[in-house]
Amino acid sequence: MANLSNVLLYALLPFVGNVIGVALAESLKAPRWVTGAALHAAAGIAIALVSVDLLPRVLDRLPMSIIAAGFLIGAVASVAMAHLVARLQSQRILAGHRTAWLVFTAIAIDLISDGLMTGAGTAIGASLGLLVAASQSVANIPGGFAVAASLRETGVPFKTRIAVTAATLIPVLFSALLGAWLLSEATRDLQNITLCIIAGVLLLATVEDVLPQGDKPEPRRWISTSAFALGFAGFALLAAGID
């Protein structure tokens, strides 16, 4: 199995990103365009991870038909997770514990996917696991901010909001260990197919979820474009330095 300390350390990054977002929401009221810009930056980072690191690892190692099939599996998984989260969110009713724990379940599903991808990436290579975790960490900052702000606006008590945030550590660590265990003894071909699936999940979630959410606050075009470009370029440079 991949180095256990690396798996657990990297798995903390998506959780920390969520915590930072929650802390920002609890301590200040940023303009809505800031959230939009942050989501565009997160989208740039995710697309950089797919295009600069994930796909180049498999293009020369797998037939294009297998790459396409893996990508499609990732797309289906992305749709399934989005549908499940949407169903949970639609069940929110009056403010209180039910709303809070429905939100926890939605966050946990997202962090479980982060943990699985981080653990699988770490099993394939320590640098890849770090890059996957780092990209999800940044993406989770605006997500954590939006969730905490929503819970506060609906009257969920502060202690309950903090409990929801803290409880999300468990699913991300568990799923990271599971992902590492599943991929640690896998063949190289299976590991590469998994990278294609991860690419599908990330790219579809970014295009269908992150960018539309980033457009809702209607940040000025130069702000959203600059945030996206800086996210992409900065992460590409980071990936080149780590590799």
C-alpha cells in the first residue's frame, strides 16, 4: 500500500480547504463577486490538473478507445454524484438540525470523491496524490464559504455549523485510505484507466458545476477571466515544479 502518512497528510488538504472557506464565511462578509472569482480560479486549477498532468500520463500508454471509455465512466460518476447532492439539497426544509445534517451529507459525498481521488493518485505516485489533493483543496475554499454562509443565513446554530464542518474529516480520510488500498496493488494499466476516470469526474464537475456557480454572482468578465487564467497558469507551474 502507498505510504500511509502521505495518504493521510494529502487527504487533509481537501478538508483544510473546506475549513478555510467556512472560517472566511464565519469571520467576514465578502462581496459575492469574490466567491465567483474564487470558483473560476478553482476551475482553472482543475482543468490544469487534467490537461497538464493527468492526461499526459496516459496518452502514450493506453489506446484512445480505453481513454475515452474511462473518461465516459468518470462523466457518469460525476452526474450520479451531482444528482445525489441535488436530491439532498432539495430536501432542505426549516432551519435546524435536519438541514445541517443534510448539508453534511452533501459535503461528505463531495469530500469522499476528493479522498478517493487523492488516495488513488497517491497509490500511483506521491507527486500525483499531492497535486490532486492540492487542486481539490483550492476548489473547496469557495464551496466551504458558500455552505457556511447558507447555513448561517438559514439560522443553523454556530455550534452545529462547526460540528458539521469537523465531522467531514472522517469521510475524506476513510475514502483516501480506501482509494490507496484499491490502487496500491493494481496493474499499471488499471492505474492509468483510473486516471482517465478521475479526469472525467474532474472535468465534467468543473464545466457543469463549478463554472456555472462561479457565474451566478456575475463577476466582471476581466475578473473571472483573470482568476481562471491565474489558477490554470499557477497550478501548471506548480505541477511542473513538483514533477
